[in-house]
Amino acid sequence: MPPALIWLSNLLPTNPIAVRIVAGGSKRSRHLLLRSGYLAVMIAILLLGLLGGDSTVKQLATRGAGAFSVVAFGQVGLICILTPIFMAGAIVQEASPRTWDILLTTPLGNLQIVLGNLFGRLFFILSLLFSTLPLFVLTQYFGGVPGGAIFTAYAVAAASALIVATTAVTLSVTRSAGKRAVFVFYAAVIMYLFATYAADVYARTKVPLGVGSGATHTTIFTPTNPFLALESALKSTNYTPYAASEVPLTLLAPLYTAPATSFCVACLGLSLAMIAWSTLRLRVIGTRGPRASWWRALLGTGPSAGGTRASRAVGANPIAWREQMLRTQSVGGMFGRWAFLALGACVGLVLCGLHHQGTVSSRDMQLALLGVVGAEVAVVLLTAVSLSATAVSREREDGTLDILLTTPIQPGPYLAGKLRGIVQFLVPMLLVPFVTLGTVAVYTMAGGFGAAQGVEVRASVGTGTGNLVLPMMLPEGALLVLLDLVAATSFAIMVGLQWSLRTKGTIGSVMAAIGVIGLIGLVLGVCAAALGGSIPYVGAAAAAASPLNMLFATVAPDNWISESLADLGAARTSLAIGTIVACIAFGAACAAMHAAMKKSFMMTVRRLSGTN
């Protein structure tokens, strides 16, 4: 075989790292069950969408197209959730200094190491994704789903997986704290998706000669978001790309005329650039030695600092103190949370300033609040789950748990300390939605400080009262969302601790915890939304079942609790009562989970003790 072909073969098909990862993962029954379960869910969704009594061929084609759209958007969402989790394995294992010391002494080249880690784990995501391709091809027999739409949906999902996976590997190569970097990147992905989607909705313009009722043009933000790119391909009747002769900016015509293609090309280009950068930076890891952080050296608190320091009070629960202090030793832990809080305050002030100048209408203000604060709530919950799901499994992996088992610490205080320490660490982040909403609430109560357009919106709801004049947001919503978010975050932490206790590794515990919280949040959110639009006052109280639903109910009550607006005062009282009930329910659930974990703690921990 020519040397050039041997070199190309060693990069991917016969790459030792990729072969090791694929061969090892393919032997695990968990991966088989995951792929089988994923395929079973996709089959069930399609069958439920296609089944129906006395259906004509046209109705069958319409339902098949609708079911395919739901599955296509769901696949992109799952890709954004699952890819960082799968890629975290590369960071947990390969970012270890001992692993790098071994890799850098082998004959493997920099590009081989980077591509092996990338495509070895990306293989499982792509196999999970394309396992449903034959199933969707069969939907063409029912009509309504053109072949181009199928391949476009898979191209967008694969491009999303590639860019997320490449970014995760780049972070693991260029940063020593790779595991934390993935969680930071996870939060950044959510903020980015929310921000670009909200900006796109704000920038949309209606089609002059409407292709459909209420049809809008694509925007410059469409190729920057996988959901928007997919929407432009699957729902082109309502979300219409520009014609080549109508684009606002001629130099950027492909972004307006072919958003899905532009998204895939951009992801591929950025991925190639990050792979090249990672290849060049790879050997720098081998030169890193143990050294004190620059801020420790500046403050004189590093290992070389002279003298001794006074002992610190750890409070009644040393586990809580350790859990909080362990996560605040890095620069990111110290400043990241407070920077996030400052960002939330700035966003609220900027939105109020734009509204006061008349740049943003009251309806656009509501839309911006839903997008920004919704992203903040999602980041807080995701961070809470990620931290709690690794709280015990991380100590099992590094051997710390084996030492803790020899101390007098009991299971009850240990688990309570974990919960308390993580909540204390998250306090600045929990305040971010409150600060953003509180700024707008003060602005609303002050009447916009003389804003010409006022701070009220007119809404027409089916309550028999005709048009209603509602405030831009319910001012008490800032406090209600905060209380609901604290309670829901505590519950999410307990779920993460439960899976961290039962799972051997950090990757499995994070995957399981995020899946459970996502499923619970989806069920509660859908049920609360259905009740809010059908049952007066009880539906308003049910909005407290989820912090996101509470946010929607307080910012846009005419869309989420319309049946309760016949008496606005009673509706607001129902929201407050529902929040109190939800806090009690979440607290009771946390107490029950704590009691159950405390009872089985010793048996579970000792069964997995010493494993990694």
C-alpha cells in the first residue's frame, strides 16, 4: 500500500485511539440498550403520528410530515444535549496528566490523537443519529415527506454534533481544567441557542406577497442556529428564505437564500479550524507542570507563600463547607458566578433603556424577557444537575470517598452537606433571573419612568371580558420565579445526588440525571401549560410546577393563563398560592429522597467502593 494511503488510514479508519474507543464502547450492553431504546422511541412517535381512524391518503401524508418534523427537531435537541456528555469522556480520561504523559510518548502524531479522540466518540453519536434513517425513508411511501427534507434534517443534526464535539475536544486540549470547561461550554450552548432564536424572532419581517398566512422571511441569524436552519428547511411555507434578487445584503446572499446549507458549511469550516488549532496546541500540555495560579501568586496565597494562615471555621457541617470551597478555588469558580450575575443586571437595564427610548415595544420586551430569563433558568438548572451528578461519583473516581468512609461522618449529614454546599455555591447564579426580572419589575411599577409608549399591553383572551389591559409583566413575578427556582433547583440537586450515588462514573451519572430531570420538566411543563389554558385559577396555580412555566405566566399571562384573567387579582393570588404549594411539594420530595438515600447509602457506596 502506498505510504500516503497508509498515512490517511492511520488518521481515522485504523487510528489506534478511535479503534480502542469504538471497540470498547461497542462491547458495552449499555450502548446497545441506549441505541435500541432511542430507535424504539422514534418508531413509537412515528406510529402515533401516522395512526388514525378513517384517514385519507392526504391526511395520512399530512400526519406523517408532522410527525417527521417533531422527530427532526427532537433529534437536534438530543444532539445538543447528548454530544457534550459523550465527549466528556475524552476530557475525563485524556485530560488526566498521566494519560497525556503516556500519549505524548507514543509514535502517534498530534493529528492522530486529536482525530482519534474526536471521531472515536463522535461515532456513537452519529450511529445513534443515523440508526433512524431507514425508518424515515419509509415515510416517503405515505407521502408528505420529500427525500430532500430527510437528508437536510440529518445534515443539520450531524453538523450540530460535529461542531459541539469539536469544541469539547478543543477545550480538553487547550485547557487543563477540561472537565469544568465542558460544563461551562454546556451552559454557553444553551445561552447561545436562546439568544440567537430570540434575536431571529425579533428581526423577522413578513413576506410581502405572503406564501402563507403570517409567513416571515429568514434573517441573518437563521444560519447560526440549528433549530432555525431546520425550521427554514422543513417549514419553508411559513419561514421563507429570500429569493436571490431580494436579499438585504448581496455579499451575504447564501445566508438568506440557503440557511440550512450555510449552517452545515459554517459548522464544517469552524470544526476544521478548531482541529487545526488543537493539533498545533497539543504538545503544549506536555510542558505544563504544577504551578500556583497567577491570582494565588499575586495575593501571596500560593504554595510558596511564607508563614501560616489562621484556621478557618467550617460550620456545623464540614461536607457543606468543603463542597462550597472546593468549587471556588479556581478563577472561574470565583469570578464566573459573579460575572453571570452582573450580566443579568446589565441585561435588565439595557432592556429597560431600549424600551424607554421606544426602540423596543412592550410585546418585544416580553419576548426578550422570555428568551433571556428562560436561558438563565435553564443554565442554573443544568449547572445544578451537572454539579450534583458528579458530587459523589467524582470522589469515587479519585479515591476520596474511600477515605471519607473511614471517618465518623454519617450518611445523613454527608448528603445534606452536599445539598447545602451546592446550593450555597449556586446562590449568585440563582439571583440572576431575580435581578433581571426585578429590574424590569421596578421599571414596570414606576410606569416606565415616563416612557411614551407606557408599560402596558392589550390582550384579547377568551374570558368574556373582551380586550384586557395588562402590565408588561406582573411585578411580583420576580420573587415568585426566584422561590420556585430555588425549590426546583434543590430537587434537581437531589436527583443528581441520587444518580451520582448509584452510578460508578461521572459520565453515566450526568447522563442519567439530565435525562430524568429533562423528562420530569417536560411532563410538568406540558401539563401546567395545558391546565393554564383550560381551567381558571387552578391552571394559574399549576404554573408553579416548573420555573419556566412560572416565568411564562408572569411575563405573558394572556398566552399562558388566559382562562384565569377574568379577575386579574385572583389570578395573581393563585400564582402566589401555587408557588407556596410547589415549594412545599419540592421540599417534601427532597426530604423523601434524602431519607431513601440515607437508608441505602452504606450498601450502595460500599458495593461500588474502590471502582473507577
